[in-house]
Amino acid sequence: MATEPGVAFASIPEIARRYRQRKLSPVELTRFLLERIKKLNPHLNAFITVSEDLALQQAKRAEWELVGQRGHKARRDRGLLHGMPVSLKDNIYTAEVRTTAGSRVLRDFVPLHDAPVVSALKEAGAVLLGKTNMHEFAYGTTSNNPHYGAVRNPWDVSRIAGGSSGGSAAALAAGLCYSSIGTDTGGSIRIPSSLCGVVGLKPGLGRVSTDDVVSLSPTLDFVGPLARNAEDAALLLEAIGVRGEGERRLRLGSVASSRSRRPRLGVPKEFFLEVLSPEVARGFQGALRVLQQHGARLKDVSLPLLPETEDAGNQIAWAEATHYHQHAGWYPDHAEEYGEDVRKRLEMGTKVPAVAYLQALELRDQFIAAFHVILQEQELDALVVPTTPITATRVGEESVTIQGGNHATRALLLRLNRPANLAGVPAISVPCGLTENGLPVGLQFIGAMTDELLLLELARNFERACPLGARPAVDSLD
């Protein structure tokens, strides 16, 4: 049968190939995934809204365009995303499909138009399966949502999927879609990608439009793809990204061979490796060995201002989030409709002094300059670091003990991701193995501005050298 369970985990190019060989149709595949969502979503809670009618309508259109309708309609092939079932984080505007941002405040909000990233996906012929669950208003790292329920990790449903794009990562890892678009303000694409064993790319500043996305912190917000491998992520970025004048189309394999064959990678001596769980530390050291065995040159480096990035990021996010919610008329007017954790953070935002906010912006400028100076002076292609210091925690586990110290789960998950948001540079998380308990560990590459393609090449090459070699046993859920 064309839609055996394994097809749910196929790559985008493999599905596109089956379409064009007439071994599978967009309608057939969309129906298969909708049934799969009905079966598995009660266990995972990855979707808030499933747009079944819209998905089937888009799938039929894709099928007509790919094969021609009764021989009369001219055939049109929009590329590898044509007829590809995808999902969207529920803070991205979708015309005539509700956009809750994981909140009670917006539970009935139905936008009149699409966000630019959605328009781009439609132009590429993608099929929208639905809107994924998330941490309320994207203001958290666990996706423990008080209004729509916690997102569950497909590798172990007693554990978190990460956040705030938790539903997107869980849906991908469980074979409920072929890609998803998420948002990332302090790691919200990369954190769940790491915990769920998928690839997540936070593009650099201005590379993907953030218009018509319910914002958390405009200075730190980014929109980007989650996918099951780097090649699929590249296809998504090509569809939704903004290219500079004269910039080539994004194609893996086009990076200069001297860079992709023997990349020079910086390993920060401070901050990134100071607080790691033993299993993440082992996974990271194993990943470094794999990189070296396949030609990468590693160099220990020191980055200025890293310890200050945590507080600067907090000051910016607290102030901007509260201002955004006040300007929208949601807070404090509807404070009682917020979950406790998000409401407390919005209250913190009212207490950020203007001087502290401006100082944080000044430090951001300094960090951006220092980051690029280090890459240039040390002749580095990128940094390589763990994505998260821990693997997926139990749902409701608010703190973790590492090396005798007690750490808040939220702060740990943000810790290694926020620097890339503050610097406005691209960063990608790629799986680098499983722990003894079968939980994914993530590896992160961080590059210079506009170096998304190089990071995708690094991730793809690492995948080939160190494939995950397993997938969650979600089909056994009943």
C-alpha cells in the first residue's frame, strides 16, 4: 500500500518523487496523515486546530496541477513542496483558520489574511494540515499549555516536547507532517527540535518575514523551519526566505568545497559547556569526535560578553512582551485569562526600567560586533555547541539538578539558545544521538549573518556521518 506507516517518516524529496512517479497522490497522503493525526494527537496534543477541509481542498488542487485535470487543465509543477502536507505554529496568521497563539485571549481569533510565510507556502503548493500547540503566547520553553493541554514528547509521552514551538516538533517527530514553521525568540525552534530529535533552523535577522505573527519580543523574534533533516529544512527556507539582491537560490551542495569539506569550528571555552547534564556532555563530546573524524578542524575560542547575554535578553524580552500585550489591549485588561507563568512574566515587564532596557540594547549591539570579530579573527566558519544542557524533562518538572546545583528548567533550556537571538545570527539544531533512556540530544551550529546555507551544509554533513538511526515508537500508542 502506498501509505504504509513508514511513508509518514519519508523525506520531502522522496514524497515528491512518489508524486511524480504516480505512486502516491497528494489527496491520498493528506487523508492518510489526517487519519494519523486523529489517532495520535489525543496522546501527543501536538495540534490545536486541524484544518481538514482546507487541507483536502489544497491537496486536490495540488493533484490537479501536478497531473492535469481530466486532460484539460494545463499541468503545473510548483516544486518539491507541491502537495506537501505541513503544519504551522498557532501564532502565525492564517486566513479563515483560527490563530490562538496558544492563549485563551485569542481563542476565537480568525485572521482575515495570511502571514507572508503562509502566502509563500501556498505559492509553493504546500498543504496546511493545521495549527500546532505551543507555550501560551510563545512565552515559555515547555509547551505546558494551561488552556489546550501540555504537548507530549513522541519519544516518551510523560515528557515535555520543549517550547515554545513544541507542537511543531512533536508533530514532525511523530510523522504527522513533513515540516512545520515555528518561531524563535530565545530558542523556541531549536529547543523543541533538540528534545524531539528533529532539525530546527533559526534564520538570521531579516531573512524570513515576521509580519503577521503574534509577537513576543520584536527585537528577538525570528520565524523559521522545523524538519526531519537538513535538506528538508533547506527546501522550506528556500520557499519562505528573503534573498538579498543578487543572492543565489538556496541549494545544498553549493557552498565552496573548502568550507564544507574541512570546516573550521569554534568551541567556546566559557559559558556553553559550564552547566551540562552528564548525558548531554557525553553526546556533545561524541559529536565533536565525529566532526573531527570527518575533517572538521576544532578550535577553542573565547567570546566576549557571553555571561551578560542572559540578563540582556531577559530585559529586552520582558519589556517588549509587556508593551506588545498592553498595546494590543490584552494586558492587563484580560489578565485573568492568562496562565499564571505568562501573567507573572508580563508583570515583570512592567518593572523593567527604561535605562535597563536601553543598556540591554546597547549590549546587544556590542555582542553582535564582538561575535563577528571573533569569527573573522579566528577564521571560523561557525561555532559548535550543545543545543540544550538537558534532555526532555517530565511534564511539570520545573527544576533539574546538575552537578549538585538546582536549576530552573526554563532557564536551562533558554541558556544556550538566547545568544544567537541576541546576536541576530542564524543557528541550527541537529540530532546528535540518543541517551541510554532513548531521549534525543541536540547539537547546535551558530554562524555569521546570512550564513544559513553553510549551517545547513554542516548539519547535513553531520547527519550523514552520525544518523540518528531510530524514530519514536508512536505507532504503538493506543
